Amino acid sequence: MSSITLGRPADLLRRPLMRIAALVSAAALAACQPVEPTATGAQTGPLIDPSQPVQVALLVPADSGDANYDYMARSMANAARMAVADAQGARIDLRVYNSGDDAAQAVAMANKAVAEGAKVIVGPLHAESANAVGNAVRGRVNVLSFSNNADIAGGNLFVLGNTFGNTADRLVSYGVRQGLRRFLIVHESDVAGQIGGAAIEGAIARNRATMVGKTAHGMTRAQMDSIAPTIAQAAAANQAQAVFLTGNQQSVLPEITAALANAGLNSSAIQMMGLTRWDIPASRMSLPQLQNGWFAIPDTARMAEFNARYRAAYGENPHDFATLAYDGVSAIAANVRAGRKNAVTTAGLTQGAGFAGIQGAFRLRPDGTNQRQLSVATLQGGRLVVIDPARRSFGGFGL
């Protein structure tokens, strides 16, 4: 079977300016509550007086000239205001800055925010803008970006979006507990597919399982139909117990799973699993080739509660990324409410027990990445079924 070896350094995964949209699932209500922490990480960022209002800058992608970005920005700002209203005693001075869809504008707004007294920045959206902002305010404040690109994380820059590594770890670790040890990776040949494939490979290694093969495929149905028999042969020859697909492109997942099913690979023959949600859009849920495959989801009950609250307040559905704005501001508010002078320092933000956020329990790590508690779900008879619920907390250090 053809294999791709991805080097981490200068080629693919160390390009900090690469735009990978935040692949997040919207989530839930309930202000972030830090489970009593022991701080980790260095003291980067200013100490604050928790009895006084703490100025938080929110960078949203408004003023880009794109209606979808304006809708996203409006949702993020509204969700952040909800988090301030839910702060339960913490005094948050939220100031919203329109960073557009441009790294230079994001940097200008970040510098303006810090000059005006911001103690921490939540946002911006894209990886290249977040990377530029992190560099611009390094040594002054921390940045909680909306990106899910773990490669830009580190120093004063955090990513709030659910990363490929989180999802891959959740599914591989669950599979190992179910007795699956031999994984075959199938990923798109584009940049996002290669990053996703590398994340799956890393999760397999961390969970002490075995990668028995790794194959890239093109994005056309003809290319997928052509390579599917080769993948099926490799799965049999290498005694694979699971096939882990990236399926990042919305049109790709139904096509690649159909091609593999025609070649004899479906969850009746071997465990199929995916890096993205198989229940969105809802039209996918009845597809035969997706039944009984595994994927990860956040707390959907909390998501529904948050969405209902948002609709009641603002008369429209929130953008999915609104939950990240809520979680970022709520995490800060939780630390302030607890009276922590280091609320917005790296040490305060990376306390080991994490926060109970809208998307479920999450924590920021000293390396700038995050961990999020996710549920393992499947489709059965066209219905979404949770087969292993997410844990509600981390219970201390490490997973």
C-alpha cells in the first residue's frame, strides 16, 4: 500500500501562516467553572486586581466585506456578551474590535486594544492572523485564538478550537479500550487531509497502537473509486482492525465511504471511524455506508440549551464559532471570580483541572494547545447514538 511520510519541521506542519478553518462543533450553556487548580506553566501575561474590572479584548472578523464573516463576528460578540452577563460576580470590561479577514488589520486592532488597557485577547479567527497577533503582543498579553491549528500554538498564543489531535486521541483511545490495536489511515491528499492524517498517526503512537498503513486519495469520485480496492487489499493483508478517515471536505466523506463500501470495507466488516462529524449535515445520517462508524461530538444537550438562549436573546441562530467566544471569555471570568491575580497569565489559564465550558470540559495546555472532553458517537438506523459519553472534568493533571 502506498504510504506518505510527513516530516514535521519546515514543510507542512510548521507553516504558521496556513489557514485551516476552525473545525469545531458548537456546544453548550453554563459558565466555565475552574475546578480548583494547581497552576502550571510560566507566569506570562500581566497580574490583575480581581476586585477591579478586567479589560478583555475580543477580536472578531467584522469589516471584511463578507456577509458570512459579519454574521460570524456578530455571533461571537453576542456570545461573549452572554458570557460577561453570566460571569456571576466577576467584573469583565469586554471591548470588541473588528479585525476583518486580514492579519495586518488584526495586528493593528490587537496593538490598539493593548494600548487601551487590554489584559488578554480573545480571538482572532484564522491561523495566520492569530500567529501575527501573538507575535505582535508577545511579552505583553496572552492570546486565546479561535483557531484549531495546533501548529501555531505556543508562547503567549493559545488555540481554543477543537484540534484534530483531540478528536484522533479520543477515538483511538476508545478503540484501544475496545480491543482495536491495528489502524489503517485514509486521508485526503490536500493540506488539511495531510495534517489530519498526521494527527491520527500521532494519536495511534501515543496510545501504543499500530499504524498498519497510510494512504492518501484525491477529491474526485473517480480517484476514490480507483484507490478503494487497493485500500481494501491493504487492510486485509495487514490485518487492520479499523480504518480511520479524515473526510475533511464536506463532499468527500460520503464519496470515500461509498467507494470503500463497494470494495468491502464498512463497519460490518471492519470498524470505520472519522476525524469529522458524520451527523452533519443531517442528510448524511441515513447513508448506509456511514452506519455504525465512530466519530466524536461535544455535549449536544448543552449546545441546544445555548442555542435556545441565544435565539431568545438575539432572534437568530448563532454561528457555530460563537461558542468559542463564550468559552474564552467565561474561562477568564471564572478565574477572576475565584479571586486569582494570575487569572490571565499562562499559569492561571493553564491550571490542570480546566474549565467546564459550553463545549464541555476543556483545558488550555502550557504548549498553547487544548484538550476537550468529547463523546464518541455513531449512527444507527439513521439516528445519532452516543456510545461513550464525555467525561465532565479532567480530575487533575493529564489524561
